[in-house]
Amino acid sequence: MSNWKHFIAAVLLGASTQAWAAPILSFSTGPAAQVGSTVTYNIAIDDIADLYSYQFSINYDARYLRALNVTEGAFLGTAGNTISGVLGMETGFIDFVYGSLLGPIPGASGSGLLASITFEAIGAGTSALSFADVIFLDSVGDDIAGLTALSGQGVVLADPGGPVDVPEPASVLLFGAGLAGAAALRRRSAGARA
């Protein structure tokens, strides 16, 4: 009977301790943007414990988007005073988005918004958004283990009043003539082998 009491006590103790899922870094992209408009994509962290500082870079497709600015989200600031910024915004790449708490304090825990990035929609299409150089540290300077960084995508639709890309008849004819020529050469080479 004593073993059952220990087993029940262990189960109750395990159920009463706070469990954290693996932290997830992700994009929240929302609805599609129109060419010529601006769109803001949020970067969220979920289920993190003791976040003191972070850094990451972002890759995107420069045919469809142009990065305008990065602003700090409110999550890290829930634990104290912060410093944040971005080192550079190049075509197709946002270099070193960072944030850190100041002073010897515990890190932020839970889920929330780390940053918001405003883009100009410059071309119709879908841009992959991905993280690179991801580092998340706790209040003692150790890496936060198990972090998953999820890619996202931004969709840009053509301006409803703007021009629509339609192939010109001459280029369609040229493409068709090329296909017909390739088919004729293939038949000729197949007949020569027989």
C-alpha cells in the first residue's frame, strides 16, 4: 500500500508543477497587401521562460517587399527596461534585429510580441519570410534550449487599378514556334534511328 501512496504523490507533484512547451518564434502576417501600400508583419515569441536578450536576422523576397522600419514589441519590456534596434536593412535582408533587458533582473516569461516590421509592397507575389542567426539568451547568459523558428510568408496582390502583366501575342507565337520546332526535330531524329 505504501508504494501506491508514493506513486499518487509523484503524480500529483508532477501535475502541479508548471510546464513550459518549447518556445516558438514566428511571423504573424495577416491579410494580403496591395502593391503600393505598406504592410506590418509582427514577430511573436510563444512559451518562453526567462528571456533576457535576443537577436535574429530576416530574409525576404525583394521582388515583392522592401523593408522600411523595425519597431520593438512590448513583450521584453514586461520584465524591465530594454534596449533594442536593428543594425541594417539591405535588399532582401534585415540584419541583426536585437533586444535586451538592462541590469541584473530576471527575464520575461510567457508569450508576446517581440518586434513589428513595416514593409512596402512593391510587386505582386508571395514572399517567403525566414529567420537566420537566431540567438535567445536567459538572464544568466545561457542559450535558451529548444527554440523553434518558424518561417512565414507575405502575400502581395496586384493593384486592382494598375496594369496587369499579360503576355504579348508575339512572345506567345515565338514560344509556340519554338515548341513546334523542337517537336519536329525530335520526330526527325526518331525517324533517322529507325
